[in-house]
Amino acid sequence: MELIIDSEVFSKAILDVNKAVSSRTPFPILTGIKLTAYENCLILVGSNSEIALKKVIPLEMDGLKVLKVIKTGNVVISAKYLSEIVKKLPHEIHLKVNEKQLVTIQSHEIVTNLQGFSAEEYPSLPQIDEAECIKIPSGDLAEIIKQTVFAVSKSESRPTLTGVNMTFEKNQLTCVATNSQRLALRELAIKSSINGSFIVPGSSLNELIKIINNETGVIHVSLLDNNYIVFKLNTISLFSRLIDGNYPSISGLVPNNMKTIITLNTKQLLMGIDRACLFASDWKNNNVNLEIKDGTKIKISSNSSEIGKIEETQSIKTINGETDLSISFDGSFLMDSLKVIKEEEIKISFGGPLRPIVIEPTDNSSFLHLISPVRSY
């Protein structure tokens, strides 16, 4: 294997796939990045057995020649040393691999030798059927993920809750995440030839958001044998294992008989909850109390017996139903929900002091959050 490549392009590609590499893996081969040189491109792969990132470098980018493949082949090189060496090299890089997997990396008078691994030992990625994929604008997919993934469980005691349940049916994608104390649901209209429900690890989706933040375009989503889901955006692809198991049914979780419904300014409420969390963090459940005052205002408060207390009132835009209400919540849960709502106004529905509240944008029926209250004593 032998090639000449632009150092900046090579360094960025290594950085992209290196995010999937773990130094704590029990498999030494997975501490490396797999390089495969074809006549028309170079492919880099990084993996930790749960997710894999694949980057394709073509011969030309934006009309400029960035890669010349002299001899095809493959090798696995330590991710740690490859990334550190390449980002410190100027100009173009001449990379050669001999039959003993010895890698020579040269840039002008700078020559580095690394011992590589045989690529045959590296786990192969499943093949993607481009005909069986769903196309979603990257911005739309990023939004639906951001508005749900924060609600996944951090505990491994129930593995299914550490992922987002993605359901494709009737030209609609529905994403649901819950940790038993809160729930986030978001729907998105799409053109889909795939029907089914799959649990995607929250960690994989957080990694996907990082990719989308650096790229724009259409994401191709493919499902492979119910074991993998693949997200392909331009020249980079993320492969993720799916979580086995049945996601809990959410039908019946969203309460119907609401006693009080109010509308508030989203940003103003977020800032108020943020201030209240200053003392709420001293409590076991980050308790923030909401109380309706005089039927026109809502009081936001929290207190710490040792430090102090904070309270403020905000105007309620509209109110329907009972005006006698006092309820406590985990302030951080409430903040997480409000941060991902883009709309200016939200509707909060209360079923009682011990019933979950429902948070929805006033003009977006495809999106809701549900948060269970906590005891205030």
C-alpha cells in the first residue's frame, strides 16, 4: 500500500473517525484506525465495537487533487500515534506500508516509522443497500434527536431506556426517550419505505449530532438485519449497534384530564428556572417549586435551609382551569426541556400536584415533554 495525501485533509479525516476509537478496549486491534486504499479513494474506519465511523477521501475535493494512490492495500495503525504524528506534519504526506505491516510516514525530510496491524483482524462493517434507505435533511434529523436524546436514562440497569426509540411508519418518524421520571416525544413527517421500531443508543445519537454540526446535506438512514443502523452524510458514515429488547409502551402515559393549562414565554421561564436552580442543586432532587398566584402570575422558587432562598414571579399569558396550584419538580429536568424548544411560547398542562406535567410548544403539536413531580418535603 502506498499513497500521497494532503496533510490537512488526512488530519481532519483521522480526527473524524478517531471519535469512535476507545483506548480502553480489550481488543488491541480496535485501538487503531483502519486505512484502505482503493484506486479512486482512501477509506478510514474507527470503531469501538458499539459504533463505527467511516470516512471516504476521494482523489479530488472542491476541484483540488488531495490524494494519489500509488498502490492499493490496507493496514490498521495506532489511532493515538497516527493522529499525533499527522497533525504535526506540514504539506503533503507520503505513506507506505510494506508486507510486514511496517508503516512509513514521510513529509519532506521528516520520516516516521510505525508498526501496523494486519487489516484482516479488523472487524468488517456490514454492507449498506443504498436502495433501502430513508433520506432526511440533516437539520431536521439533528433537531428531532436534540429534542429527545437528553431524556434517555444514564443508568444501565434498564438498557432499553439508555436509547431513543425510533419508529418508522406511515411516512412518519417518531422518537421517544424516557428515564422513567421524564419523557420526550417528537414526530417528523418523512418519506419512508421502512416500517419498524428500533432502539438506538443515546451515545451514538450524541455522536451523530456532532457530525451533523460540521456537515450539511441529506442523511441516508439504513437498517441492517435489525442489528445495525447506519447514518450516512456526504463522505462520513456512522454505524451503530441497536439495543436489544422491547421499548416500554408510552400509550396511556400522557394524561388527558388536565385541571390547569397555562401559556408562558419559553425563554423567560427558562431563565427563571435557571436562577431557581442555584439553590435547588442543594436538594436531593433539584427541587424547584411552581405556584400560581392571583390567577395571573406564576411564582418560581427554591430554597436551601443552610444557604438561602430565591423566588420570582412571571406573568402568565393565558390560563384555563383551576388557579389553585403548587407543584415541585426537578429543576434540571425542566431546564433540559426548555432549552430544546425553539418556539417563543409554551403550554404547560397540570393534572394535579402529584400528576406529571405536559410541556408543549403552543404552535407545534408534534412535540411534547412529560415530567413527573417530586415531593417538596
